[in-house]
Amino acid sequence: MPSISFLKKVLRTLRHESRGRTPQRVNSWFKWLAPGLLIKRWLLISASGVLLTSLGLAIWAKLTPIFYFIDVTQRVLERIANIIPSYVSGPIAISCGLVLIFWGQTRTVSSITEVLKPNGNQELVDVLMDHRRLNRGPKMVVVGGGTGLSTLLRGLKVYSANITAIVTVADDGGSSGRLREEFGMLPPGDIRNCLAALADQEKLLTELFQYRFQAGNGLVGHSFGNLFLTAMSEITGDLEQAIAASSQVLAVRGRVLPATLSDVRLWAELTDGRRIEGESNITEANGKIVKIGCTPANPPALPAALKAIQEADYIIIGPGSLYTSIIPNLLVPEIAEAIASRTIPRIYVCNIMTQPGETQGYTVSDHIRAIDEACGKKLFNAVLVHRKVPSAQSLINYAQENSYPVFLDREAVAKSGRRIVLTNVMDEDEYTNLVRHNPQRLARILLRWYSRAHV
């Protein structure tokens, strides 16, 4: 049939002009029909609005202009039909209409994409689909501090945008300690690391926030991220508002909250009878900790942190330094009480290696016992333990610093009533032989366990 052959020619022409890009473009357009994007309903509502507006104008004009317009259009179409057969003119009109619609919508989406993603190669529909997927992810609360927490956040942000990191504010060493003494603000170091980890442009922001000044009166040793948060605190009035404002500026996926806004100072009692005050001094004392606390005792929790715990679907504790990153959060009684009261999946990520000055000779059950004793409650129902042993060279390097793999004493862990999640989530640097959790593998295992425990 002539009409069929005509359509084939049109399709061949369009395929030739697209130079292989049409399949990708059509596939991209079909994505806009995917459920959950909230696009189809608004397009339908917009089209209904156009029709309703046109009807209203016709009624208001008493149909006279519309009548003449339709009459003239009908006469023109009849004349065209007499000259060109309908089986030719019809497909031509349909093809031209489809081309105009496709062209107009493509340019519209391209214009929006240029504004929202000026330097990105990702299609706007893919951005929307990722946005919807991340915002439908589980509400997760992660409690900890130090590099362990920021490492975990880098992996979790791929699965959900509903992440709340509750961070310790007991740090008193380095740049954070100096700013704490000079400005009377809470230490920003751990908060800085978490903000960088959750930011969209993580690599660049991490390099920027971790940059330490090598010269300058009063600047030497300070990191840019700490100074940035200090300036934001001065502008907004407190650290909580500074973190919220910084999160907007940095396009952070999730939230970072201090456990408390009180000026908390850690203290620890050692087996040799010494009482050490100050987070940085506890590790340097190189003794065995028998009791840990803070001044002032029982600091009030940040209300937003309590609300996040109450609304959470999943709570993760650790990884991080046991006594100086994890337990300081749990010394806020309301935080520990809120976690203990939840019946949702709760898991503790145990460290891979023991830490000199904190956990020498500690087994997995020793880590669990320390957390239970610090807050007087059982806060989690499972513990994630790494299975694989580091390389011989790494073991030698760590042994020189009195650090060894955390031994899994299964019977003692079972007696504590915790389920063991045994897996391989270790990264080993081939140059420095440092052992760390792999962010992607750790997050994947944690989400897999959550999906099973949540059922």
C-alpha cells in the first residue's frame, strides 16, 4: 500500500538522520513512562488544562471566532483532499505533527536538563529515577564518628537518601581541639568528614575539606572544612544550624547531626588507677580502659537526633573507635534509650583490627560488652564481623603498633544474644598495607541483611 511505503520511507529517513542515536533517544523517552516519576499525571493534567482553557475561551467568545476558524479550516482541508489523496495527505499530516511534538518536547527537556545538570552527562529522566529511588530507600540512622563512619556513609548513600548520621562531639585534639578552645564551639572534625562523604561531589569536597593549611599565622594545621563549619556557626548562631546550611550548600544526601549540643568532655578510668580526661589523652595514655564517662554527665540529646531514631527503619552502630567515636554518642542517655526502645533491625559493625590505647586484646564479645556496660542496655541484635585475615605484611605492620585482628569468640557472642553476620568487607592498601572497610561491599551487605531481617 502507498501509505505503508510512505511511512517506511519516513522511518528510514529519520533513522538515517539520527545516525544511530534514535534507539537511545526512544529508550530515554520510554523511561518517562516509568511508574513513580510523577510525570504522566502532570502531563495529563496540563493537557486537560489546555482543553478546558480553550473551551472557556470559546464559550466566552460565544463560539463566533471558533466557528469561522473551523469553517475556513474545513474548506482548506477539503481542497487539499481533492488535490492530494487522503491516504497520502493523512500520513503526511500525522508525521509532521509527531515530528513537531517530538522536537518540541525534546528541546523542552534539553533546556531543563541544561539548567539542572549543566556539566553532567546523565539524562534528566535518569536523574529523576535515581532521585525517586533514593528517596524511597529505608530511613537509616548511623551512630559513630571518625573515619569509620564516613567510610560507611560513602557506601550507604548509593542506596538511600534517608540517612541520618549521629556524630560524636567529644573530639578535643588537632584542629578541632584548637577551634573548640578558641571559639568555644563544638568540635567540627567528625561532622566535616561525614558532610564530605554524603556530598554529591564527594571526591572534590573531600579533598577541599581535608586540605590543611601549611602556612599562615594561626592557620597552620587547620583544615579548610573545620574553618568552613566554624564560619557557618558564627553566621547561623549554632552548630546545628551551621550543619543544615552547609548541607544545602554542599548538596548533601542525608543529614548529619551532633548527638548533643553540650560541651562534652570524655574521661576514662584505667586498670592502673589513672583517671584520664580528654578524648585525645585517653588513647595516648596507652592503658586498659575499665570505665568511661563524660562531663557533664547525662548531657541532653539533640531533639532532631531523637526524632530520627524514632522514625528510623534501620539503625547501624559503628564502625569506628570503640571508646572515642562510638560510645561517646551512647553516653547521651536519651540516645541510648531511644535506640534500645526500637524493635527494628539494629546492627553493630565491629572493627577489623584492635586499636592501641583503646581495645588491645579485645575480642568481638569484648566490644559488645563494652557498649552494653557503657549504656546499661542492649542496643543491637546483630553484629557484623569480618571473616578474612589481612595479609602477612599487614599483620606484621600492625603488630609493630600492638594492633591485631579482632578475634571472633562465637560462644561468648552467642551468649550475649546477638546474631553474627560473618562476611568479607575488607580493603587492604597494597602500598601502605592499611586495612579498612570497603564502603560499597559493607553497605551492600548491611542492606541485604536489613531486607532479610525486615521481612
